[in-house]
Amino acid sequence: MRQQGLAVKPHVLILAGGISHERDVSLKSGRRVADALTDAGAQVEIREPDDELIGHLMASRPDVVWSTLHGSVGEDGSLQDLLRLAHIPFVGSDSDGAKLAWNKPAAKVIMKRHGVQTPDSITLPKSTFRELNAEAVLALVAAELAFPLVVKPAMSGSAQGVSKVENAQQFAKAMVDAFVYCDHALIEKFVAGTELAISVIDLGFGARALPAVEVEPFSGQFGYQERYVPGETNYYVPARLRPTELERAAELALLAHSALRLRHLSRVDIIVDHEGTPWFLEANVTPGMTETSLFPQAILAEGETLSEAYLSIATAAIRS
């Protein structure tokens, strides 16, 4: 039964799993989204991306696809392009937005052109260290950017391969760890301050920032374990900052959502330094949806249920 082109109980196909390093996170996120949408009355199906997926999509024609796939298979824009060609609505940013956010160095350039503070950085391919003197390259970068530094894969998620580097002895290992996940590594100047995650929702009536989530990992670094193992991190919602600082951070998140051409939902990671200035770190088009993830925490902090919010997002994607 359909009403004005929208199923009363929409058929939502959730993509989860895949073969990326973030497979486990994707499976947990997919299950949580499925449970919430089922509670809201949607018809929900969960599938892995496999060689039968395209045929299944074309045969079943779901009302909307909600991908919780992490890594390049779900976040680099290729899946979004295929869904567009198949004329199947999907939750999240289109191909252009996904490409911009997935490439962290490119996203930083765009935000810098919009007048936003983002840590000084350099992006180096693995080939640089094969063709040039690796020790000389690292020494030059360290001398110009100065420790502490943050090394991360230029295209990856869930903080995998991310290291804080305090000295020259740690630098080479950090580069090796980053190159496990991507052939390009982003080396950033470390900015001390309060780490925030600000989620953005746009249901077609204008983007709005959800309450900021402040993260305080016990280890001092918000890495993979700190994100997904309960008890490893303290979360404060709303964040323990002055209202003016939270307002500036929310404005930055909304600007990133717009400048990077994101859609429906996103999460923007920010550092607010000791002077109260927000710094853009990165934007995520497929935020984690696990029990410890930041996006659902922000929804709950606003007083909504996950079922209501996720159904609204799915409905907006069908109509867009």
C-alpha cells in the first residue's frame, strides 16, 4: 500500500558488513539501525555487499537503501553512484559529497578555503618513502611541523591506523601503521583542546546540528578501542564548554555539511582549543551507529528516540 509515492511501511534495505577493516563496526551499526527501524514499523532487510546485490536490488526495488558500510566500499562514492544509476533512493550523501569527505586532505583544503581553522598538515604517499630517503623526509616534516603530530590514513575511518607522535622514534612506526590502511598518510600538527563530535541531520527543511558530544578517552587518544569498547571513554552530552564555544563549533559543523555537499546525516569531528577556537578535523558521511557511537548519543540527547529519528531520515531519503 502506497500513499503519495511513499510506502506506509517503507521497505528499507540495510547494507552491512563488507570486507573492510571496519567490518565488525558495520555489522553492529547495521543491526542497531535495523532494530530501530523495525520498532518504527518499517519493513527491514539486511544484506551484505556481494555478487548478487545488484541483481537483488533491481528485482526487489526497496523504497530506500541505508548503507552502514564503512571503508571505501561504502564511503568513497562508488556505491552511491551505482544506486543513483539504479534509480534507488538511499540514505546519506550522494557521490560528490562522499568523495569529498572520504578524502581527508581534500576536505581540509575545502574547509580552509571557507576560512575554517584546520591543523597544518602534509599528505605523503607511500611511494615517497620508497623513492626518497625516508629518514630525511621524516626529519624535514618533524622540523617544520614540530611534535606532537597526528598521523592517520588519508582515507579511512574508525580511527584505525591513527597515532599521536611525540618524538622521532615513534614517527616511522606511525607511518607504517597508517600505510596499512591507505597508500597515502596525512600528517597533522596536533592541536590540544576538547574533542567534539557534532552530528548534523537534514530532513529536507534545512540542516540542524545535534547536541555536541564531548569525548574523554581514558588512554588520552580516541582510537578504535576507545570508540567501540564500552568503558574506555567518558562521553559528555552536551559537551562541557561555554555556550558561545558550542555555538561556534555547531556553526563549523553546519558549514562543513554544506561546503562538502553532504546530505541527510553526517558527523563532523572538531577540536576546540584552549582559546575557544574550533578546528576542523574531518567529516563522516557514514557515522557509526553502535551502542557507543556518537551519532545515536546525540539523537538521544536531543530527546528523540532512535526509532523516530531513523524513520524520519529514511523517509527524507525516499522523498529527496
